[in-house]
Amino acid sequence: MTSRLLSIATSALLVSMTASAQFAVSLKSGGSRVITSDGRIESPAATPSGYSFAGIDVGEIGSITLSSLPQDEAGSQIASLPAAEKPVVILDLTARNGESEPSNRNLYSSEYMLELAGLPYVVTASLDEALASSSMLLLSSPVNTGSQSTLTPEEWTRITDWVRAGGIVISPAITDTLTPELAELFGISARTRSQRTRYYVNWVSEPHPELAYIDEPEEKVTRIGAINSSVFTPSTAVPLATYGENPADVAVVRNSLGKGAAYLFGFSWRDVIQRSQLNKDSGGSRGVNNTFEPSADMVPLFIRATHAATQSVSAWKFTVPDGHSSVLIPTHDCDSRTALDSMSHMADYEKSLDLRAHYFITVHYFRQPGYLSAFYNPETLPLIKRLTDQGHTVGSHSVCHYPDFGDTGRFPLTEYSEEEYAAIATHDLATATSVGSTWAELVLSKRILERDLHLPVRSFRSGHLCVNNNMPAASRIAGYDFSSCFSASDVMSQFPFIERMGNDWSGEPSGTLQIPLHFSDVFSDDKMTEANWHEKPARWLEIFNKLKGNYASSVILIHPNRKWKMSAQKMLVDALDSRECGLFNFEDYGDFWLRRRDFRFTLHHDPSQSKVIVRAKAADIAANPHLGIFIEYAGGSKAPANITLVDESGKVHPVRIKKVAEGRYIMLL
């Protein structure tokens, strides 16, 4: 038994004196977890190691953690559950508005917002079904009152009555004349159309529970770009945000009616979600390296906070692996001979942390005079193989690392053999123009790496983070699972999303998950050098902590071409709060996010016994070993006596419960 494990077990033994204590014992053999209230340490024990904890050989134990709340016995059956809490319902107004979803993307944006928020939801075009089955109603599309009216006056009256009875409705902009029904529901006396000159909204400074995540300067001023928007004149409504510098130009309101409330935004969901993901934000992005830019995430986080504030108990899929408040995800672009020769310093340091870091390799296998040498060769290949031998993962960083790769016309989807591409690929330093192929940069580079490393290559990052419109098609051909070709400051989002074919509104999903880059060793305002590198981790840490406030993780890029850059990363890692933060592999994070997206659950609450039960399919539970379900009571004033996870048959699955704050818990699968 190691001294660390003995210390953990001893601490657990002391805590076990309390009647309600339970311990989650994770085994080295796999994802198995044993829940026990027996904290005894036996020595000597009839085990290979000579020590046992709760009857388990300590040699088989990976970790021992204390659960903050008890749960039903793992493996037992719960015959009947309380009724499931009503989900959020997206009322699909696409057909009613005569919209074309392939080019509009309001419905997609609605679903993405709820998926990011992590709330259980369903989609329906039936108003009857929506009002009968939901506690919160999200309208997918702007409200029309003109020739093709979205809803009839009678339907708006039904929604108003439903809100008075306790329902919550959240709507995007009104696009036409204000009707009496809409004026009553949303508590406004006038609506006017704004010109495309309002690049940001200011959230009010007064405390509101819906604004729980909006507490940083970059969040209080949310960038929206030059989009169509509506300005409201409140009557009974409370302003929550205004446009630009004029406090009279109200952008978001809340109107309390009876037991419920109606929220109205002055813009469409597509303009704050899909537009940003396509990087067509019309001047919205602050667009500076190493800055915190969360603007596209503010509405999804607003929805989550509103749900938590208006429901007696709320549950959502946590956005960080393993219940951490945030994780740091180190990535490294190896795009020079110097980087390949020096990257062992970084890799050895990360190996010492038991961190599987991620290395993007530029496969430049031929010489381009005046531009790049043939640094991917038999001499450097063993250095790359050493990375994978240490457990690190490898992705493609293109063949030629062209600075003008963002020009779609210069990089068609033409296929080439290795010999053919070496013959045609050029870069003219005088004109800064290149000849190349998007197919070769993504597909050929992947095939070369897989052939040489005998490992699957699942991820891609372009040189200089250049993006052209052929890349999603090439990514699909290559079969990439993950890509990291956008900075978070460009797409104004902290979280991953699926890219679209052609980077176009009408493009179908490519199947590749884009994981934005949050900060790097590339500083546009003050270049990182050997003389000042020690100043840079403080800025990284500032961004990391702001991301942590939204339960977002941080992808960092450091080029491993200087030993002192390893020292900079070490300075950042040493500054993290190890009690709340962790380190995570890039591709493991991508898998976590994809599996989180596919995880479905229902929440069951029995207030008479103060018991919370989460129900999901056994297969989904098994597929999500890093996922947590965040459970919070309105106002944080209550706490459940028991939190339990069951599958579709009612079988109890072992979980660990982590207390975040009063009335807030994470159930770790």
C-alpha cells in the first residue's frame, strides 16, 4: 500500500464514524466503482498486498473518495419512481413561420443552447403537447405578427394563462407589430426595429438569479455584432439588458405573471449561436488572442440559470469531466525541426504528471526552399514515436502549414499521392501565396501519420488556425473526430460544437467536433520571449479562472520549440487549485463531450422523502464514466437526503456525490 493511499484510507476511516458516510472505491481494473459505508483498514489482511480497505485488496484500488450524500445500495432495485419532472420543451415554429431550417438554423440554435445548458428537453411543433408536458417553454423562432402570423391571438392567450399558472416561456425577437396579446404576455408597450449598429448588449447591474453566470466584465457586455434586433419599451416588465450605451434601448425583459414569468429577447437564436459558430459574427468578436470571449454562451447559460431559479429542483449534464470545476487541456503544435528536437522536455514533464498531452504534428516530408525544410523524416520519426510510447496522443497539423490556407480558391479538394504533392506544393515568400490542396493537408497528412505510427489519428489543427470552406469536406473524407481550428475569441464560444459542411448556413453537420482554443503562447500585443515568458502564465490563469466560473475547460496551445515554454506551462499548472481543477487529454475531452451530447436522463424528485433519483439507460451510464449530473435546488436553500442513479429497469448504479455548495451537488457516474 502506498503512503498516499494509506493516508486517504485513514482519513476515510475517521469520516466513517458518521452514520451517513459512504465511500466510492474505484478499481484499477476498469471503470468499476464500489460504494461502501465500511471504512475499515485491515492489516495484515488475507490479500496479495497484505492490506485491505472495506474488504478490498488495496492493490486493486485506484482511488477512495467520500460521498457527500448517501444513496440506495448499488445493485438493488427501485420498484417505482416518483413522476419525472417535466422537461424543457422547444416549440418548433419553423413551419408556422415559413422558415427554411437548412438556411435559417433557429431550431438548431435552440437545441444547441439546451444541449449546452445540459437540461432534459424535447422538441414539438404542437402547442397542445408543449403546454401539457413542459415546465419551461423555449420558442424556437422569432415571433411574426404580420401576414404569416406565428400564433393566433387565442394561442397567445393560452400561453399567457399557462404562464400565470406557473409556466416559464422564453422567446426570441418580435419581428412585426406589437399585438395586445404579446404586450400583455411580455409586459411591453412598444417594439421598434433596430438598425444593424448595435454590436453589444449590456446586462443590468442589479442582482437577478437569471444572471448568475453573467458576472465578468466580458459577460456583462455581451457582443452580438451587426444583426437585426428589436428594442422594447417595458410596461410591467423588468429590463434585464440594454443595447449599446443607451439605457433606454431595452434588449431583454422579464415579465412576472401570476406564478410564472415570460422572457423576451430582442434578437434571434441563430444570430447568437449558429452565426458565431460559422465565424460570421458581423463585427461582434473582440478577436484578440489570449482574451476571454464568452458572448455566444450567455443565452444558454441564462437559460440554465433561469431554470435553476424557477424550478424547485433542477438537474443538468455537467460540462467538465470528473466533477472538476475546470480542466486544463494542453496541446502542442509541432511545426518545425526545432519543435521536434525540443518537445521531449514538455513530454517528459507531462509524463511526470501522469498527463496524456496532445501533440499536433506537421508532416512536412519534403523540402520547400526558403520556406520549410523536410523536418518530418526518418531522424525525427523516432522522436514522435517516443511521444506515443509515453502515452501522449498525436494529431495532424497539416503537411505544409501554409499561412494563406484560409483562401478556399487556392486550396481545392484535389487528391495527390505523396510524390505528386511534393512536386506541386509551393509557397512564394514574395507574394505570400501558396499552391496546395485542402485534401492533401488534411487527408494525406493523416494517412502518413497513421502509416508511420501504426495508430489512429483522430484530430486535426490547421497551420496558423486558418480555415477555408473545403475543410469540413476534407475532414469528413479523412474521418477526423475532432478539430481545433478556431480560437474561442473568434467564435465567441467556450464550448465545442459540430462544424458544418462548407462553413455555410445550409451545410449539413460534417460529423467533426470543433474544440475551440482558449489561450496560447502566441500573443498579438506583446510577443512571448525568453525575456518575458514568466509574465504570461498570469494572463492564462486569469482566463482559466473566468472559464472556470462558467464550468468551462481550457484548451491551451504551447509550441514546444523552447525549453522555457515548458517552464511557462509548469508555472500555470502549479498555480491551479488542484482541489478543484484537473488536467485532461484533448481527445479524451472530445469523447467526453460527444458522449455527454448523446446522454439522456430524466429527473425524479420526491420532496416528502427529500430524495432525488436520476434515471438513464444502463448503456448510456456505462458509456459516460467521466460525466456528472449537477443537481441544484432553487435558491440553494434545501438539500436532498439521498441522491440515487437508476437505469431503465430500476437497478441502482454506484455513484459518488460531490457537494459544490448548499443545495448544489454533482452526481458522478
